[in-house]
Amino acid sequence: MAQTLQLQLHIAQQQANELTDCLLAYQPGLVFSTSLMRDYQLSQGEMSAREQVQGYQHAQLYFIQVPADQLEALLAYLRQNLPRLVIQYQVVPVLQSGRV
């Protein structure tokens, strides 16, 4: 059985629509979910005045399950189609999934 990975993408909220559109256009089609989050990682120079007072920036986290042999193609697609966006990512193995 081919190994399944979870690609987690982390992006500033104001850029999320562009990333979502790109993921929806990807072939073969992807199934993914998103979650809003507060990003406390950015330096003050990267934050608006309001975000500096709050101490965080709104961000979106994407969870995409992908077969291991398709991961590099997906990352290359994102790099090619969204070169100006700053997208942080990490890849974790899916050891088990299903419904309870």
C-alpha cells in the first residue's frame, strides 16, 4: 500500500483565497480542509499596527492528504503558480485514518 502523507500549508489570511483557488484547480483533484488560526510567529515588521497591538496575525492552515509519490509534483505546482506567496509547509505521515 502506498504511503499517505498530510501536507500542512500555513499562509496569511489575506492570501488564502488565492491559494484555495490554486488548490481547487489542481489535477488530479485534491480533497483538503482548512482552519483559521492566530499566527504568533511573525516579526513585528511583518505585522500591521493592529496586529502588533494584538500580538498575532490571522492565518489559515490547510490539511491535504496526498500519496507520497505525488507530493513533489504538488509542491512544484504551488511554487510555479504562486511564486509571490509566502507559504510555509510541513509534511507528516498519516499512520492511520478512518471514521470512528
